[in-house]
Amino acid sequence: MLTKRWMAAMLAAGLVLPAWAVPTATSTIDLSTWKVSVVDTDASDGLDASFSQSFLHAYTGVCPGFDPTALCGPAAGNGYTEDPTASVASAGGIANAPGGAWWGTAYAGPDRLQNTLTGLGATGPDGVGATEGFAFAFQGAGRVTVTADYTLFAGGLDGLSWRETLAWAGLLAVPAGGSMFQVEQLAVAPGAGDESRSGTLSISFDFTDSQRYTLLAHTHAHTFEVPVAAPVPEPEGWALMLAGTAMLAGLRRRR
């Protein structure tokens, strides 16, 4: 029954949107390619630069209306685990809403993070996200580099109002007692164009003896409609909001 209602809603959306395109955004991080390397930067301290890594959590969320105060949950349908061998998934959407209908899925597991979002959100962004967090403890003084492969796709269309679809993948680092910084890759497709990207995410930073960090791999996809003409927002601004919100959601659920 739900499938029938969903198909009917998408058909209704197709009456006002060109039949040749449906807004879609997909983002993936291949966790099997996750690599961590360390270079010693202080040979005089008598310590070999090294690190220990432990799994914190995996989190997935579906965010109708993307209410920042709700932190995308923890709500029914969102997934969370502290088991490094487990996988979690979320799915949901809006089948009949002013301005559009959409459906999204999010997956987090030992092999990958992945989100897919199809359809058009109502006013305000509708999104899905997945995060895996790791705790790092360092010995000695050095520079650490973390890398992972990613793929992104975003496609959309522009009708009477401005619309955007966005796919995001990033690595984030949070020092104990400090502020988050990040490296990200974006694919944004306002209008009728499609954009795809693939490559390797990389984040590097210096550490001192006994310093601790939280590192997060995060993917996100969202689509939304603004009922009046509007400029394209800065991609970095969207990325910071989306990734930061997802991170807080996971940490809040963990506590």
C-alpha cells in the first residue's frame, strides 16, 4: 500500500516536472580504502610517532525538513551501533508534500558509507546522512594523514522555482577540547545539469604526545526547493552545516 502511494506521489510530481529528469543525489565513501599513515617530526624526543585507533560508532539518519534543532534524531528509522562489525541503515521520505515528494536511504557499515536521495523536497532541505567515528590516541610528535576513496553524483532540474540537489563526502577531525576542522569534496547540480566526481579524500594534521582526536567519515545527500528565485549557497557553508549536524547527532546518541 505504501509503495502504491509513493508511486502515485512521484507520478503527481512528474506532472509538474519534466519527465526526463528526477532530482537524485548519491554519495559514497569506500571504507575498505581507509588508510592512516604517520611521519615522525621530532627525532629528539626519544619517542617514535605512533597512534592507536578504535571504533566509536556508526550512525545513519533521515532528516525530513532538515531541522537542525532535531539533529536528525535519534528518531524512529535512524540507525546507530557501537559494534565495528555491524551495519546500520535508514530509509524514509515524504510521499505527498507541498512542492514535491522524495525518498532516501542511508547505509553505514564496515565496508562503506552510502546515501541515495531521489525526488524533490518541499521548502527547506530534506536529507539523508551516514557517519562512522573513530577515536585516535597519539604517541610522540608527528604528522598523520588519513585517506579514503569516494564517489559522488548529483543531478537536478530547474523549473519555475530554484532547486538544488547536493551530494557530499568528507573526513572530519575534532581534537579533544578543540574545534572541528575538515576536508571535503562536493558535487552540486542546480539546474538541469548532472555532475559526478570520484577520487580520494585526504586530511592531514600535526599531533603532539598523548594528544587525542575524533575522526569521522561522513556522507550526505539532500534535495530541496525554494519557492522564490535564490542564489546558489556556498558549497562549503552547506557542507559544514550538514556534516557538523550529523556529527553532533551521532555523539548525542552515544551519550
